[in-house]
Amino acid sequence: TADYVLKSLHEVAEYCKVPRPRYNRNGDVIGESLDASGANKALELLGKHLSLFTDNLNVRKIKSLEDLTDEEAVAIAKEIKEAD
């Protein structure tokens, strides 16, 4: 289900962000690393599902503000405010 996929993506993102020890050939700890690309991909998919990234722009051409009625100007102002 969609809920399962979303929960799994969340788990993957959290798991990938946890630092893990890095070892050399002798088995000695030489630092830490995390799976940033795995976390980024999981978060990207979650963001797309939540429509956080919009690639479509709604463009409307208005010749002049004088061409608008007061009601049209108010409606456009409300649309702009809601888009932010």
C-alpha cells in the first residue's frame, strides 16, 4: 500500500543518515561514513509524493494592470499569496 511505501522510505532515509564506522584492511576503525545518496533519494521520493517540488509554472500574461477589474486583481493577488 501507499502507506507502507511511505513508511519504508522514511525508514530508509533515517537509516542512511546514521553514521557507520569505516574500516581499513586491517579491520581498524578509520572514521565514519553515511549513505548520503540513499538518504537523498528516499527524501526526494517522499518530497515528490507530497508535491513539495513543482516543475510546472502557471504563467498568465496580462497586458496591463489597467485591463483588470478590481475583482480580477484581488483574485490574482490571492492566488499569488496562496502560492507562497
